[in-house]
Amino acid sequence: MEMTLRWFGTGFDTVTLRQIRQIPGVTGVITTLYDTEPGEVWSRERIHALKEAVEASGLHISGIESVNIHDAIKVGTPDRDQYIDNYITTLENLGKEDIHMVCYNFMPVFDWTRTELARVRPDGSTVLAYSQKTIDSIDPQDMFASIKGDANGAILPGWEPERMAKISELFDMYKDVDEEKLFDNLKYFLERIMPVCDKYDINMAIHPDDPAWSVFGLPRIIINLDNIMRMMRMVDNPHNGVTFCAGSYGTNRANDLPTMIRALKGRLHFAHVRNLKFNSDDDFEEAAHLSSDGSFDMYEIMKALYDIDFDGPIRPDHGRMIWDEVAMPGYGLYDRALGATYLNGLWEAIVKSHGEKK
Ligand code: CS2
Ligand code: MN
């Protein structure tokens, strides 16, 4: 595996490439062109400039998170082909710039959903949190306004104000889309992009829906092992794979994370590893990466990745806000650096006790 950190790009991230370079064992970044809209073509020039900026700091681009999917593709409206053509051109340009992993999601309307951006934990750190009771008591149209807490000046990925302004329009677009339709539309999209992925050896890594169940009556399909297996079988190409996000699949306690990882051998192209603490079945908060701070066994997660010979990029995921840092919720430097170091420590111990792989 290669340890990486997500970086939103100059002007969008409080964390600098120089800081990332100084985290021991982190050699790559997972980045994006944050100011592009879903459906837009990413020009080769802009990708190249991003790559040069990253490489000038002594790091490299290990993959993209995300190239977002236009709603026309998810809904399957007649103009979807145009947006898929654009997506293909973006993939071609990424391939020509030697970038081989793309994370994306297929969630209708909302990307991740949380009810609090800064819940205070006993140690005084603040974290993202989710309460099903809160979700059940609010109107989806008010979701954005009702998230408690401050984004610290950052635009949260998937929660762009322009997008949230059109929220009722978006809900309307999805009114006839059920899970079957969403699967069909995903299949259509994947079938069309696989040739370019084969040509440039690009691993597509679908991110799970977070939380891993339907919210506000919207269909959600990337939520459990059965559904991911269906997704992979319906377009049976190794380039059609997944992002294993422990914190997203783990929201559903029926998901056994190490077992899921083992079932994904060869198709797991990117790993997000983080911990959650459950207060009850319908209330959880994000925790430090350390096993004992949350509800997951992080050793077992890393061991499962080792067992399947995982050799793709991995990143610590949302961190707590600690040491008075002011940053995008979940994406400060300090706690993610602690997370990367802890995960590297677990990996070193696993390798030393079970033998070197690749
Ligand atoms: C991320 C997701 O911050 C997060 O929770 O893991 O927003 C992820 O980047 C997208 O769903 C992938 O498209
Ligand atoms: Mn994730």
C-alpha cells in the first residue's frame, strides 16, 4: 500500500503540500480540481499544472478524489451521453498525465450526510457526527441550514452552495429513480467508460454511500457487500472496482469490515481508513483512528488489507479537530497526520510479524 493524504488544492485547503511532505511515510496526495463542476471536461493543461505543483513539493498524485458524476448520468436523462462523453475525455486526459485511480460516488443529491460538524468529545476535540433522530425530524430542503456547526469557511465537498440552492429541483429529478434504476444507470455509465479505463489502465473506485442506507427516501445502492458484488459482476472488468471506506460502510453495523475487504481482493483500488464511535445504533460520531477510541478494530482492518495484497493508495479519513486547528471539518492536518502515522505503525507491525509482501 501507499500512504497518502487528501489535499483539496491551493486556495481550497488550509493544509499545504510542504506540511504533507513532512508526515513520515506519506508519499502521495489524493487530489482534485476542486473548482470544476460535475460534467465539465478537465483539460490536460490543468491536470498537468496540478501534477507539477504536487511534484514540486516532493510528492506525487496517487489518484483523484473525486471526478464527480453529473446528475443526468445518475438519473439517466436523455442528455446523459454528452456528460459521459465529457467524463471519458477527462479520463483520457488523466490517463495521458499518468494518473491511474479515480474515486467517485453515485449518491443521489447529497454526498455524505452528517447532522453535526463539530460535536465536542470528552477530550475537547470536535468531530463530525450523525443522529438518525435529527435526520428524521428535518425537511431535506433544510438539511444544509440545519447542519449544526461551522464549516470554518470551507466549502464542503458535495455541499457546494450553488448545488444546495437547487435542492428541490434535484429532489424532483430523482423522484422516479429507485434502486433498480440507479443500478441500471450505473451500469450504463460503467460500460461506456470501461474502454478508456482499459486503454489507460485507470482503476475506477466507487465510494460507498455515507451513511450506508437510504436517507430522505432517496435510493442508495453502494451500501453493503451484496450490492458491491452485484455492481462488480454487472460490469465484470478489474478496472471497475471500489474505494473501501471503513467509516462509510461501518456506519451500518451489519457490515463486517474485514470480511468485506477480504471479499474484494483484486477490485479494491483505494482505501479510506477511519474509526467511528457508536453511542447507540442510530447515533455515531467520528473518533480518533486508534481502535480504542472508537468502535472498529483497526488492526483487523489493516490485516485484511494486508491479506488481500492491497497495493493501492490508502488514506486516513476524517480526523478530529484538535490543537485549536481551524480547517475544513474532518480535513485538518493534525489528526489526519496522527492517523497516517498510526496506520503506518500497524502496517509495519503486520509486515514484520507476517512477512513482507509488496
Ligand atoms: C469523502 C467523500 O469526505 C468524505 O466523506 O470520503 O466525500 C468522498 O470524497 C466522495 O463521496 C467520493 O466521491
Ligand atoms: Mn470515505
